[in-house]
Amino acid sequence: MKLSNLLSTLDSQIPIAALDVLSPDEATIIEWLTTEAKEKLNSPVFFWNLGVSSLEQCLIAPDGGLVFKSVPEYKRPAHTDPLLFVFDYINNFDGVGVFILGDIHPFLGKNSPQMSWEILTRVKNLYHRLKPTEKRIVLLGQNIELHDSLLRLIPYCEVPLPNIGQIQDHFESYLVFLEESATEQDVTFQVSLSYEEKETFARAALGLTLEEVSDFLRLTVKERLSRNGILIDATVTPLIVEYKTRLLAQMGIELGKPATIPFGGLDLLREWLLRRRRLFTIEARKLHLPQPKGVLLAGPPGTGKSICAKNIATILNLPLLQLDIASLLGSLVGESEGNVRRALKTAEVIAPCVLWIDEIEKALSGSGDTSGVSQRILGNLLTFMSECTAGVFVVATCNDPSILPSELKRKGRFDENFFVDLPTELERCQILKIHLERFGIVVEGEYLEAIAASTAKFSGAELETLAAEAALLAFDEGRPQQVTLGDLENCSHSITPLAVTDAAAVERMQAWASTARRASSPVVAAKTQSLRAAKFRNMN
């Protein structure tokens, strides 16, 4: 059911509906329901939850705001269960009314520890008894998951996050409201924004609710109030990005920063990405070309999968979102799945974007999970990947694909499964060069080739450590930014690669590579390898 169909659903003798809404927008939805019910059903709206002492009627004030007025006839006797009493009150209510019951879904929730069979059966009874009446119930809350016995009775609607057009309209209308309020207080209020700048602001605010946008604007107005009045200009756009970053971080979503370090090698992966970068353009959408779903990057730890994920966003020219599934795992049954759904919904509204899920096996392996949370999170993710058409490119990184569910690894789930192996000799040269240049150090190519030849089992992270150690050694000896071949050789001897300390795990990963596509071209034996080795020996 769509939100636009809610009132027609209630008007068609379906007496109870469930409305899943993010907490910041609950008041907005109640206000909308109050207006719509009056116009389309000619019905008053009442609100109740466990936090109010009485039933309240929802009214629209002359200034358009929402007010709550206590219903004097609602008198609950002491020591009476409040939820059962409100059910009885609605059942015996003589008249027309839409009753919004807030946050009662845990008592009706699937696998919820708070689920009550008495409350569940009362709701089922109400469903059948209210059908021939003009009384309706809307269950309002966040992360609603109803018991199986209610799924075919109660229609469910999830309130979507606003799109760019809705945010822009709200932004412009709220600026008018703020200007009127400032005028009443004899405060100068100036808006210096072009149409394009307003659109840029709206795009930057994608992922927020309208109420959160309003909160931001009120906060900005308070902070910008001065003797000269209030100025709203293009500088509010970076501020809304900072504001959104803080809010999304609380949901386990990080707005990733552009990659500062390019990845070395991985030519096959880079070529694959470059062929698909234009598929996220408006031109490709007009031609109805398929939107890429994403890639699974698997390989031993330290091979650069995380840096690669950040660079993928740069190559595709898309914003980067990092989803930390571990931080979304809640203590209550259903909370984790709800958090993941909300995060995926946020990514969808920000799309096109890259959604990076780091070390995905830790959340979806199911190891030690007796409650089935991992399986339900996996189901949410698989459904999202198969149904999302907004342009969310999922990049999942994994250190051990053997423990991933087979449903996630099968062909067609991701566009491609790439194996990121230990770097080849040529790639080790590139990686060392990149990291040394970060310290302002330039080393001759033949020196890099010599070190690359002697670090066959080093990962990208270990090569980064080697470059940093050599730079520190040179600095400590009074030779800043003057790294020698001997420095690199000495530091390499102090690093024991993971491929040596945990050789079995790396070999298992390399065995899995036969089922995936390699991110790098195969190594071609170089005829000059012995010459490079000779140079290395002579330069010590």
C-alpha cells in the first residue's frame, strides 16, 4: 500500500492499517492525517500512545500547526491496562473517528519478546467488529513488523523519504515561513539563493526527512542572527551536508570522503569499472540500459579492498556511503532488520551512489546467531539488490568468502565477484611508488623493481608500511625524503607478511579465486628478472 492510498483504504471498510514512519516525521504525518481525514472522510482524528495520560484529539490551529486537545470523556480507571482500555474505548465509541495508536507494534510484533496474545487477539477482534462502523485505527511507529496472523488483515505502508523535488518545495516554503516570522519580530531576513543553488541544497539534503530539514533551518537561523539580520545564502549547503553526516552516522551510515590514495594495479577491475561509469548518466537511463548492481571484492586482508572501494566511487563519479552493519545490530528482536532497511532506504533516496559494505561476512555469516537475525538481514539486502532500480552500486568487501551465504555469492547477485590477490611484481612497484610519493620521496624505477622482486608475499598494506618505515628511517638519520635502496631492503626484513604467518588462510582464498574473476591480469614471466636480481645484489 502507498501512502497516497491510505485514506481510500480506510474508506473501503478496511478498519486498521499500519504506517511505518521515521520518528522525526511522526508529527508531520499526524498533521497530514488530520487534514486528510477531515477532507476525505469527514472524520475527527485522535491520538494515543503509552506516553500520554489520556486520549487526545488532533486539531489544526489557525496558523496551520498541529495541536492536541485532551478528550474529557476518556477516563481510564486506576489499575486498568491502558492499552486494553483504549481498545475497549474505541470499540464502544459512538460516532466517527480515526484513532492513531502510536508505538504499540512491539505488542503485535513477529518474534517480539513483548508480543502479547491477549493484545493480538483484541486487535483481531477489533478488525472484524469495526468493519461495519465509521471507526478506523492507524498503527503508527518505526520498524513495524506485524505477527503472521495479522499480515493478511492489516495493510502496511512505509512512508518514503522525500525526493529532491519535495525537499526543494519544502525548503522554499519554509524560507517564506521563516521570513514572515522574522518580519513579525522586526528582524531583517534576506535570502540570496538562485534556483540552481536551491536545487543544490535540496540534493545535498537527500536522505533527511522534511522535519529534519526544518530543524536544520531553524538552527541555522538562530546561529546566523546578528545586528544586520539573517542571511541565507549558498553557504548553507555545506552546512546541511555536515548536519546530515552527523545524523546518518547515528544510523550506521558514513558519508565517505573522496579517495585520497589511488590504488595500484588491479587493471582488469579498473577496466571493468570504466566501461560502466556512463551507465549512471541520464543518457543511459533514457536508453533503458541496465543499472549495474555492484561487485563483491574478496581477497586476503591488506590487499587494498577498502582503498579500492573508495576509488570505485571516484571512478564512477558517485557519492560514497559506507554501511556499518555491525553498528546497526540492536538488542531488540526486529530492531536490527529495521535499522538495515532504513539504511538501505536512505541509500536509495540518495542514489545514484556507491554503497560500501566492509567485511560483509562478519554480519552475514550467521556464526553463533541463534535468533536468525543474520538470515533476515541477508534477506533484506538480497531483496534490495534485486528490486532497487535507483542506481545504488553495492561494493561489498570480504576477507573470507567461504563463510558467506551461497545466496550472496551466486552468479547474478552481484554483477561480478572479483578476487583481489596479493599484488603482482609490477603492482608492487606501483604501490610502493604511490606510497613513497605521499612522503615526497622519489625512488628510481630500478630500485623499486629490485624491492618488488624481493617482496613476493607482501600485501598492499604491508608495502604501505614498508614505505612509511623507510621514510621514518631516512628522517631519523638526517636524510629527510632521501630513501635509499638499503633503507627499503632493511625495512622489508623487519616485516613478516600475513601470507607467511597465516599461509593456510591465504591459500584457501587463492583456491576460491577459481570461482571468481581476477582483478589483475595474470603474471607474465619476465625475461629480465635475473638482471633485476643482479642489480639488487650489486647495489647493497
